Amino acid sequence: MTAAAKVPSQPTLAPPVKRRRRRRTVIIAAIAGAGVIILAAGIWLIAAALREDAPPRLNENAVVLTRFVESKNFEKLPFEQQRQFYKVLDDRDGAGELDQAFSSGKLSESEYRAGLEAAWLGKHINRVEKYFSLAPGIARTNYLIKLVDKKERKTAKPTAGSAGKGAGGAAAGAGAEKIDVNETAAEMKVEKWPASVRTQWDTFHEAYRNQRKAIEKANATTNPAGAAAAKPKKKT
């Protein structure tokens, strides 16, 4: 008898169940990969937004600081942080940096005015803090007399631009000499400060005004002609 012919074996096909599982695994992997990419993009966007809203460092240049104090992000800061920026801009203004930035076109007029107001607030914050750091009585009185005298000498001295402001001098302040700080606009910001800070602010300025009037009255007694010729003065 002849041996029966062998039938060629057919290739084994993966069961439909296994194919579906592989397809599902691929889909899950693709979704997971897309999820990771989306999550990373979201984290990057959040970080970028936080960086944009974050306050600049206090050692940044006057242009950066001035533009920040004019922004809405600055208004959102608590007073203790705002106070630091005001005081730093007072220092920068004293060094002539605001005048120089404005005259060189790095600051617009509105930005320059905002910088002047912030610097003015910083100057007065320093004075209020100094006043209340002194013991009540003669120490505070002597400090007020010193401030009034400083103001009198500054008023009597002719000014040209920002002459005497830092190393920039009059050249740095060219074009900026006609712009004065808007004290009324600056003081509107004080109304938003904590009640305890506003109370100290008002107490100091009232004491200053009273001391200035006392000095003017004394000068009128000793020098009537000079007192009559004196012009009205700004707050401080």
C-alpha cells in the first residue's frame, strides 16, 4: 500500500480576540502619549503665565520697575510688597535714573509720571517710617524741623531740570524739567492702603504742616518782609 499523501499545513492565524487586544493596546498607548504631551504643554503654559505675572526683582533697572508699578499686576500686590517698589523707585529717582530714562526715550510721558508718583510715595513712606521710629516729643519735632528746613532751602534754590539728581545732572533731566509729580494722583493710591498705614500717613503730614506753620509764624515775627514775600508751598 502506498503511504497517504500529506496535506500541507495551513498558516496559523491569530484568533480575533488577540488581534483586538493588540489594537486596544496600541490605542491606549497613543492616548497616553497624547495625554503626556497635553499635560506637559499645560504645565509650560501655566509656568509661562506665572513668570509673566511675577513681580520683577527689586534690583531691575528703573524702566522695568516703572512699567511694573503702572501695571494691573502691581495693583494686585499686598501693600508690603508695593511699599518696597515705591522705596526703590525713590532711590532710583534720587540717582537721576527716571529723568535719564525719560529723556532718552526709554520711558513714555505717562510711564515717567507713574514713576515720579511712585518715587514720591516712596520718599514719604520713608519719612513716615522714620518719624514713627523716633520717640514722641523733641526727637520727632527736630526731625520735622529738619524736613521743613530742607524744603525751604530747596524752594529757595533755583533748579534747572534735574540738576543735582545723581550723576546724570541737568543733562540727564533735559526735557523732563517741566514735569512735576502729581501729588493728588499719588495720594489717591494711599486711600487703598491698610487703615493703620493711612493713619500714620495722615498723622505725620498733619504734624509736618503744623510744624511748618509754626516756623512760618516765627519767621513772620522776626522777618515780616521775608514772610510776606514767601510763596505758598507744596506739602513736603
